[in-house]
Amino acid sequence: MSRLLDVPAGCPETLSADSIEAMEQQLAEATTLMQRLRCH
């Protein structure tokens, strides 16, 4: 998990709250998709 949060030395602002929120949304969508596939 910590590797996901590593940012380049020159870009401390790379992981803004928006990008973290977008990652969490993608993770939630992927989890939903996996659950849906498992049901069929």
C-alpha cells in the first residue's frame, strides 16, 4: 500500500485529495465488478 503513495522527489503534490479519491473510486468499482463476476 505504501508503494502506491510513493511520489517522485520533485512532485510532492502529485497525490492530491482528488487523485486519492479517484483511486478509491476505481478500487470500489473494480471490487463491485469482481463481486458481480463471482455471482454468475
